[in-house]
Amino acid sequence: MPKKIKPTGSQKSMFMIHTVVFVIVTILSCMFYDKGVKGWAYPWHAWTIAAWALCLLGHWCIVYASIEDHGYDVYRQQQGKK
């Protein structure tokens, strides 16, 4: 059974920096969303927030949900690498 890979301190700190920057930029983009626009304004910030949130989710998966893959070493040997 594959084991879960324990994240290093560096990986955790990089994820936290990514999260903090995401939160700050999200707040700023929501604050400046429709400055000076009269009436309805297209919610352009929602697309960038959604895309960045998906990237943040992927980063979380890499750091906290990774498992060992013993078949990867065999694959690398078959490819003539390592």
C-alpha cells in the first residue's frame, strides 16, 4: 500500500505564501471591481479568482495529498533515466 508523503517545511511555507497572496489579491480585486462604473459592470474578477483558486487547490493537493508511487522508479528505469 502506498504511503502518504509528508510535506517539508519549505513546501508548507510556500503554500502559505501562495494562500496569503491569493487572499490579498482577491480582496483587492473585489474592492476595485466596479470603481466609477455607473450601473451594471461585468464581473471580470470572478474569472481570475476562480482560475487562481483552482491553482491553489492543485498546490494543496501536491503538498498535502501526495502519495508514494513505486511504479514511477520502474518507469524512469525503463525510460533510461536515473
